[in-house]
Amino acid sequence: MSINATLLGEFLVFFIVLSIPIFAVISYKIGKRKSTMPSVLAFVGGCLALFPLFALIFIAVLALKKDLPKNNVYVH
């Protein structure tokens, strides 16, 4: 049985293209709690999805970061 290298390459490209918006959305959702600029974190997460290991490390570091303090200011 031979392995078609073209089919393998197409599968990898499809997987990477599919993972870009997934990692961007995950980075944005986590970034809303952790940063004042979640759109920048979503962009970085999407760019790092070209290398999925780096994207996973980025999301892990982002998840371990402390949350922003909540401002419980009551407006009268």
C-alpha cells in the first residue's frame, strides 16, 4: 500500500486552515477576561494556529494569566 503524499499535504493544509478560526475564537473568549485588548490576542492566536503546538502553548499561558479585576461600581 502506498501513501499519497499529495493527499497527506492537502489534509494538513485543511486541518491548519480549519484550526485558524477555532484558535482565534478561543483566544478571544479567554482574552476578554484576561486583557483589555482581546482582539489583539485573537489575532495572535489565529496567526499562531499556523503552528498548532505554539497556539496550544499560547492558549495555555493565556489561561494561566490572572483575570482582570472586576469593577463593581454602582451607578445611581
